[in-house]
Amino acid sequence: MKTYLFSLGHPAHFHMFKHTMRALKDEGHKVIVVVRPKDVLEQLCINEGVEYHSIGQRPDKGGRLSRAMVVVQRFFAIARIVRKGKPCMLIGSDGVMAYLGTMFRTPSFEFFDDDYAIIKLYAWAFFPFYSDLVCPNVTDAGRWSKKKKTGYEGYQKLAYLHPNRFAPDRSVVEKYFPSDKPYFLLRFAKLNAHHDKGIGGISGEVAQHLIDMLLPHGNVHITSERPLDARFEPYRLHINPSDMHHILAFANLYIGDSQSMAVEAAMLGTPSLRFNDFAGKISVLEELEHKYELTFAIPPSDPERLYMKVDELLSLPDLRETFQQRRQKMLSEKIDVAAFFTWFVENYPESRKIMRENPDYQWRFK
């Protein structure tokens, strides 16, 4: 029996690793979960019966010094857990794992899908200390691409939204509202991550305009990390966080300033529009937009273009069928990412050697 430590800092991290953590447990291994509270992350762990250690809060305000202090505090908190639990691997999207891996001489892995150009400071601070960087083939790992990157044909969100892992259930939607009438999802992200500095998103004025456009065609539901204006509260979606992907799967359209949920929509074949300053900058989303036409990026400087795209999509007579066909094309060219992740960590370091010598080995995980 081995012990694996997973560090989760975002709800998407929980979803990304939940099948791998479950598979490792089923194989008789022990899994330690460390959580940095964000949005509904802790609630997801509770809903799934996952025991976890909660490590500090994220600073909503403050500069680099404040954030650095939080990292130092997290380092020592997790170090105590590592010293006691003696995991054989440190896994996650948390730079602290890199330093702890060096300190305890334990393999550490960064699972990510943001290009180097988006996370330069993070990359320079932590990438040199990781044992391996695991990311989609399309993602640029900068100067570490040749020596440390293990690429795969897929996306992180496919680790939990691949058809082998998730089947949308319309009855889940019915728990909250009738699903026979078209409905639209709006998502307002907090945009306070280390790579979000200076990034704009959906303003109150744009949100109101979108609601006015969409209401004649169906119901509008809002999910938000940030506080809502009182005028938008009637549209707030109150649900069990574990049910979100079922609701997203049957939505007629997703519009948001969160790229994470835009990718999730694309994985499910739900038409999605993302409205933030990351437009044109992230390789995963660029591939989903220009190769598969599953999502579309529009910068906040051009709201009129956003409204025109909404009108264009609403006017398509076979919108859902068209996007489901595009989704099937995408899936035919990607792997079951959760199965690949499980194999990679359970068979490391041999798995890294295999992927270096024969990248086509990954097609066994379909």
C-alpha cells in the first residue's frame, strides 16, 4: 500500500482528481487530501464523503507580500502533514508541492493547463522544483517543456466530464426548475487568482443587457463567486454544488467571465461565450474555439460583439445538435484523462519513461 497526497485549491481540482483518488483507494492505497478553501470546494468534499485537511484562507486583498506570507504558512502546515503521513507522491496545482517535494525528497507533480505566458511568475518560482509537469499537449510549459513536461491528448476537465466518467441527468435539473423550457447560465468569477491581475470581466451593465436579451427566449440563472447587485439576486441559482454539471449540460447557452466553466461547457457540448481579457491567450481555449468551435472568446472592450454573438447563436435552429456533433469530434480525438492520470501516478517513474519513449501509449486510455 502507498500513500498519495493531493492538494486542492479550486473546485475544478477536486473534480479533476476525484476519480483518480477513488481509483487509488479502490486499489488499497491511502489518499491524503489538503484543501485551500475556495468557493464551493469544501462543500464538494463533504458531499462526496472525502476527508480533508483545510489549510488557511486565500487573501482577497493585499499585494505580493501578503500572498507570499500565505504560501509560507501553507508550506509549514502541509509540511507537518507530509512528515506525519509520509506520502510517496505530492500531487496537485499548488507550488508548495514543489518545495515540499525537494525538502522531503518526494516526487512532486504539477497538473495544470494554463500556458507559461499566463503564469510566468508562478512558473519561475515553482516549475524548476517539480519532478514532472503534467498538462495537455497544446499547453506551453515554457523552457521546461522538453525536460519536465508530460503532455497528453486531452483536457483537465475531461478527467471528470468524459462520457466514461459523467452522464448528464435531466432529473437532476428537475430538482430545481422545469427543464422543458430553455434556460441560460451566467457565471461571474471572482477574478482574484495570481494570474487574474488586471483582468476585466462582465460588468453590471453588460449583465443587465444580457439578461434583457435572453429572457424572451427562456429563463436566466446566475452563479457567482463575487457579491451580486440586488437587482440580480432573483436570478441567483441555489443548488447543491455537486449538481452543477448536470445543469450546465442541459443549458442552451453559457456566458461568463470564468474560463474554467467555459471549458466545462465545451466538454459537455453546451455553447459557451467567455467575456474576459484572457480572450486569445490560453491555448486550451484557443484549440476548443478554433479547432472544434465549442466556445468563443470576446474581450470586455467589445460588448457589442458579445451581444451580436448571442443573437447569432440564439438564431441557429439546431443549436444543441450542432454543438453535440462538435463535441463528438473533439471526444474522438482525446483520451479518458482520469484513466491516464491514475496510470501515470500509480506507475511512476516508469510511466514517465514510457510517455517519453512512446507517447502513443496514452491511446490505451480511450
